[in-house]
Amino acid sequence: MRLDELRRRLDELYLHYDHRFVDPDPLQLVRAQDADEDREVVGVIASALAYGNVLQIKRSITAVLAVLGDRPARAVRRLDPRAAAKSLQRFRHRFNDGRDVACLLFFVRQMLEREGSVEGFFARGLEAGAADVGPGLVSFSGRALALDHGGLYGRRGLPAGAGVRFFFPSPSDGSACKRLNLYLRWMARRDGVDLGIWRAVDPSGLVIPLDAHIYAIARRVRLTRYRSPGWPMAVDITRRLRLLDPADPVKYDFAFHRMGLFKKTEQIRSLICYSTGASKTTE
């Protein structure tokens, strides 16, 4: 009964936090694109820079899009990495600079050249029968970082300290891969605020993008037994949400994030009441 009550309450919140609540969110800039190929490319940029203050995130994404122009995907297909780095030489987003972003764009160009889309490049690493997208993320980040960096970091291979590496974390290193999981949510989910332009990734295998808001709420609502954020916690939270909706476990992510962002303490307290019994059921 507790599990049913929790599902009902979360479904109410999911329906409440719809497209009206997208602002402020980097997804707003992805949704503004008209063509799916542009949404896919802008989604890479927006999710890669989705750390820090949301207003700064949106300013940084806007600065990159200003360099790419009206057709971001077409611009990336024609991108010269050194010219892009020069255009972005004054760019700074916390500890990533214009060279890191230029390299990210050059990586995307190579993905498009090899597989026709970022989706195609990602899909190469999917494992049939895998419980979630974890193996796909390991493969995606590994293959991305093996691409040509266009001489942006010197004449040799990609240095260990190259800033572009921050954009491609891996579950194999214990990372929660928050920004990559956010990108997959935008691309693969076909309902609510998300875009659903990918078909290769089944929403049932998505893993929740674990950020500070999700961490705080999940701990208070007892959706995880872990204390430290990382891949095991992200998978654990998703496993429990999958009990509520096996086909679409991360559909609640946006509502969780909005509750945390807008500090909706009453909504969070009501979830604590509903989840007390459910947490015992899901152990």
C-alpha cells in the first residue's frame, strides 16, 4: 500500500512540473532548437556545461551557440578546431575554457562523420541485455576520448589533465555521470519536458542524473541506502524508482529537481511520509 501511495504522489508531482517549469534550466536552450539534429548537438553542449549556477550555465551555453550560429549541427559538421578555439578564446565556465569546448565540438564533429549522429555513436557501445545504460556510458566516454583532439592539446595524444576529459566521465571510475545521464534523459525520454528524439536508447534503462538536489531529496525520502554520491547511489535510486515505473524510472527526475531548486519543503515532507513504508518494501 505504501508503494502505491508513493507512486500516486510522485505521479501527481510529475504531472505538475511540466514545461511551464523549464525556465530556468539548460534544457530550455535545447528545446528552442527547431531541428532534431540541432537539438542533439546543442544538447551535448548544454549538458556538458550543466554544472554550477544555472544562470551562468545558460550564459555559457548561449556564448557557445553564438559562435555556432543559427544551424549548430551544420556548423559543427564544418568545424575547424583551431578556428573554434580562437573564437572561444575568452570563454570561461568555471574550470573549463574555450579550448575544452572547441575540443568537445570537434569530438562531436567526428561522431557525426563516423556514425551520422551522436545517437549512432553512442549506440555502438550499447550492450544487449544490460540492466541499464552503464556499459554504454563506459564505452561512449572511452571512445570519445580516443578521438582526434585536432592538436588543441599539443602534438601527442590527449593529456591526462586535458579539460575536455571532464565532459566524459565514466561509471567505471565511480562517477555518477550526472551530465551524461541528463543528456540521455533529454534525448531518450518521449514524454513531459524531454525531447525523445533518440530511438536506440530505451527509457527503461536510463539512470537518474544525480546532482545535489536529487541527492538531498533521495536521502530524505529514503530512496537509497548509500551515503556518498556516485554511480552506485545513482543506480540504487533508479532501481527503487523502477519499482514505481519499470518502463520509465527517471521520469520523476525533473520534478525532484524542481522541488529542490524551488525549495518546496512541504512537498518533500509529504514524500517522506509516503516513503517510510515504501523504503522497507524496496530493500
